[in-house]
Amino acid sequence: MAQTATLIAADPPGWAPVTNHYRTNDSPQKDLAVTVFGGLTPTIETAINQALTGNGAAGLVIGQDEIVPQPTTVIGCNPDGSTDNLTPVATFPPGTSHEDALAEMGYVIA
């Protein structure tokens, strides 16, 4: 039987808005949060600006401030999507999709 991963939630609460929560059919089953940084979206830009201005800094200046692409990360989580440990169980090059990251780990999307 192939190892599968089933999408439980897209953009689950408490995670970056580019995160999906999956559940695998392994024994024991695993819950995984997969975060893909796909570049500067309006949602991410707003979050960065709120954090910067909330701390008294100037807002993000496109063309002046450098946004460093982050790797795609896979983090183990609890069945409710929460986590006790933010150490990635796997990382992949920036822009790797949710599905491709899971495929690299041996999972087929169910």
C-alpha cells in the first residue's frame, strides 16, 4: 500500500498563510504542517508591515528591502494542527510545492 497524505486544512489557524496541514496513513500516522514561501503576497506584506510599524520601524519598502526566499518546511504537528516543536522534519528548496515536498518524502496526495 502506498504511503498517502491527505489534506486536513489549508491555511490552518496559528500557521503562516502558506501552510497546509496533512495527515499520513503511516503506522503510526503522522500529522504534518507544510509551509511554502511563494514570495511576497499581499497578506505577507501586510503582516510584515504590521510587525515593523508595531515595533516603531518604517514599513517595508519594495525595491529597497530584500525579501529572502525561505525554504519549504515540513513540521510535525498534533492532530488538531498545533505543535510543540518547530524543528523541521524536512526542508526543501524555496518554491517547492506542498505536493512536491510530500512526494520527496515518499507520500502520494490522497
